Amino acid sequence: MRRRAVVFVALALALLTAAVGIWLAVAAAARDTDAAPPVSVSPSASAAPVTADDYCYVEAMIYYRVKEQEVAETLLRKQGIEAGASGFATGIAARDEDELEDLRAWYLLWADARPAEPPTDGPCGGHGSDHAQMPGMPSWSALQGFAAAEHPDAEKRFAEILHAQNAGMIALVTLILEGDPHPAVAESAEAVLQQAGADQETLQGIIDAVP
């Protein structure tokens, strides 16, 4: 009788330990899901092969959007900025953050497609190891001049920097679309082209409004 009791207790402890282990595994999985949501790509699109050009697009767009955010936030820290320019800067800073969530997820998911060395040809040829040589990226002197500028020169410099960056981004995205991009990249690139066209008109309007 005593032996049966010991066996029963041992079995109960084993079952309890297993249950705790399962609960911990589920909890860990839930935490991982909250911390790193899945990439919003359809199953058919995610199954397509990812090329170095696809990865180039993702990496380049991250650099473009981060720089765009930095320029917008610099303008918003200034005093007396015209409402149209500050409203546009506020909008693109928020919009870019949403886009960067997807881009950063793809950046991690597609890491195996990253070339070992910076490409010398193709859409990202000559961009350098940190993409500083991408078309349209502002120079250090342009950024320093903008940082020191005040209204109304600040609005003009802001718009000129982003207008040039947008033109470079459009050129890169056009090259990507002329190839055979991953379906998710093609969809994103088409949206970028449409948005960039609208932004160029707004930016030109800001430039023209400054005496």
C-alpha cells in the first residue's frame, strides 16, 4: 500500500512538472510573438525566392526612411515653422515609422540574401557599405546648414533636402521594378513611387512659398 502511494505521488509530480513545462513553453512563445510580429507578406509571396536586389531594396529604403525621419524631426524642433511644412513633417515622421516596421522585419527575415560584399553593379551598385552613396542622400554640409537654419530658410532647406532624396529614391525604386523583384518588394516599391510623386508636389510647393 505504501509503495502504491509513493508511485502515485511520483506520477503526480511528473505530470505537474510536464504541465509546468508546457505552460512555460507556451508563455515563451507568446512573448516571442508579441516582441517580433510576423512579416505581413502573403503565403504565396513569402514562398518566392529572395534575391540580393530584393535585400538591397529593403536596406536602401530603411536608410532613406530613417534619414527622412531625422530631417522631419529636426524641422519640428525649430520655432516659428510655417504650419504647412510642420504638418507635412509630422505626417511623414509617423508614416515612415509604420513603413519601417515592415522593412525591418524583412531585413531580418531575408538576411541570408544579403551579399557578402557591397555590390558594384545592379540597383545598389556604388552605394557603399553603409549606403551613404545612395542617390539623393544629403551631404554633411547640407545637413549642417539645415540644422542651423531658422524660419523661413529652415522650411526651404528641409524641402530641398527631401526633394533631392525623393528623386534619388524614385530612381532606385524604378531600377528595382525594372528587374524581377520579389512580390512583396514589387508591391512596396509601387506604393513608394506613388507616395513619392505626391510628396514631390508638396515639397515643391513648400520651396516655392519661401520668398
